Amino acid sequence: MQTSRWLLVVACLLVVIGLPLAGKWARHTSEPRCAFDGAKIDPHYRVRVVDDQERDHQFCCIHCATLWLNHQVTKPRAVFVTDEAADQEIDAASAWFVRSLVVTVPHTGNRTHAFRERADAARHAATAQGVILLDSEKPFQGHDLVEPAN
């Protein structure tokens, strides 16, 4: 009688511990997830921040990357955005940004778009009732970068 009670307790513990682990394993995916909110990253709107320790952090949109940077104590080494016209990563400092009616990621409501070429930014602004952001309005402007070591 004592042995069966002990086995029941062990079985219950295994279920209590095993179910959450099994759930996590089942949900595990190799798809990149947003470092801010864990959302799946659409490559068209991906943002990558390199921190002061040279670690990459990927984000689903400009909005999440900005919020994450606002919570960091140290300056990033680099910020890269995806040019929506060519699906290529570019330095955020050289990007043209447009705020338009087009939402890139529905759950964040992000409406800021990045482009390498001013012509692509102007085309998007014209077709999506947007405006090209001035330098002072651009995302990541308040986040100075860590100076590279000499």
C-alpha cells in the first residue's frame, strides 16, 4: 500500500513538471523571435541592434526596437533596419524613414517604414498617405552609438 502511494506521488510530480517542459519543447521553433515581445519576425520589417557587448538582438519592427532601446542602460554599437524596397539590411543612420497609414506589424501598430533610397521613401509616402521623417523625427536618433575602440 505504501509503495503504490509513493508511486502515485512520483507520477503526479512527473506530470506537474513534465507538462510545462513538454509544452515549451513543442512550441520551440527555429524562427527568429522579437527580443522585445517574442513575436515572429517578418523579414521585411526586421530590425537588428548590436549591443555594447557585440550581441545581436532582433526585433519585429522599428517600434519594438525603439522601446527595447529605451530600456537599455548602455548605448548600442549599431542599429540596422530592413530596406522595404529591396529586403536588405541597411544602417539605420543612413535610412530614409516614412510614417504612413500602412501598419507593418498589427499587434504593435508600427507605421514607420525604412528605405535605403529617398525615391523609394517618397513613393511609399505618396501611395500610403505618409510623410518622410525629418532627421529630428527619425527613429533611433536619441540613441547614440558606442564609439568604436581605436
